[in-house]
Amino acid sequence: MFKDLFQKKRKYATVPSQRLEQANIPAEGERPKREIPEGLMSKCPKCGSIQYSKELEKNLKVCTACGHHMRLNAPERIAITLDPGSFIEFDAGMVSVDPLQFPGYSTKLEQQKLKSGQLDAVITGQGSIGGHPVIVAVMNFEFFTGSMGSVVGEKITRAVEEATERRLPMIIFSTSGGARMQESILSLMQMAKTSAALARFGESGGLYISVITDPTTGGVSASFATLGDINIAEPGAVFGFAGRIVIEQTIRQKLPDDFQTAEFNLQHGQLDLVVHRKEMRSMLSKILELHDVKGGF
């Protein structure tokens, strides 16, 4: 009896594929394809959770699952930080050239402009935060990984000089992969130029707030990003000069897992504050009010 039970096979009717197609029914093994609009969903690079892009933008690009702070471009940073309608851009038409005739550099510059929608890796200008007038420089990682070339150094220097002349506080939002190698020594000179401008600004009594975002490395971290009267970073932001692998190979030691994060740097005295993106605007407003710089210093 059991033998017959297991040997018997049920017979099924087979429907020709042509008839399935006529009835708009997918054949066995096929599933109907759904077209999902590009950019509808976003994946967190840290925890891998999938979220609606619009909901993520409402949350200031902070992952709702793990709290990871995703990167913002310069226009997005300006929009969430400054008072609506208060921003006036400086030197909007300044663009990089190819002073050293570096192979392929001119072509890459054009590609980066199309990719990022920006002319270079920083936007500078005047605006207000909580009614307090400020001069700001906001770097953009989307353009050449935020690398500092002659234009970045010149625009930041001019912004600092404007802050000195107008007696307004200066805020720089940094994110960078370092100096732009295609401009060689001209790029490295921007470290000294921006630092000298900030030194003169400090001597005049100006307040400089440096806000470090992910990532800030190389020549930018070794110059204006670390010269703030108050140095702030977003949670989890990678901040340092040389890369982790280079340091481990040099000292031949295993570094802590949280090495070069904002929290690690705060613990070791490299930062004054680590501030969540949702609280950054109110924190900056409180600092400006505390230093009584609404009408100048």
C-alpha cells in the first residue's frame, strides 16, 4: 500500500506557452518585472537598510536605522544650515585651470563639473544663522573628492578676508580627500595661504568655527579645518591626516577600530564638540549668540 502511495504521481494539465502569453500570464519560472524609478530608494552604506529617498532627505540624510550621517553636498548643507533666503554667494564664477599642463586634468575638470553640478569643490558667501550674520565656506566632496586646489584656497582666503573686513564670524564646513595632486605645489601652497588669512582674522578678534564632516583628511585637515576657535564634528566623521593603512604600516601596530572617528578625536582632545546634524544649526546659533557677534565683533 505504501509502495503504491509513493509511486503514484499526480498528473497535471499542461497549458501551452502560447496560450499563457495570450492571457498575459507568466510562464513557470518567470516573474513579472516591476519597474522601480531610479533614486526612489536609498541604501545606508553602514547598516545596509533600505529607505525611501524622500524620507531620508526629510531626516537630513541621517539613517533612521543606525543614525549614520550620510554625506551632503554643498548646496544641501547651505539649505539646512543658513536662514532661508539669506545666502549670497561670493566668487561664483571662479573656476580651476590647468597651470601645470597635467595630463588629462582639463578633461577631468569638465567631467567633475557635469557630475557635481558645481564649478569647484567649495562654495563661499554670506548668510545668517538664527538671525546672526556670518561668512561661510562649504566644501563639496562630490567635486574631485573635495580636493583643495588653487580655487578652493583662493575662495576660502577671500571669504576669510571678507569676514575680517566686515567684522563677521567665519564658519567653514570641511570635507576633503586632501590636496589636489594635479596642481602639485600650487595646491600645497593653499595650506599656508588659508592658515595665514585665518591668523590675521584671529588677530583682529574674529570668531572662527570649524565644522568637520565625513571625511576630512590630508592637507585640509592639516590646515584650516583644525584652526577653529571652536572645532566641531558630525558623529562618526572620519578626520585625520594620513590614512589608517599608511599609519599602521608605519608604526607597525594595530589601531583601534574607532581610530580617526569624531568620537575618538573628541576623546583625545582634537575636537571641542560632536554635534548631531539635526542639532547643528541650533548649536551654531547658540555659539554665535554666546559670543555676541550678531552686530559684529
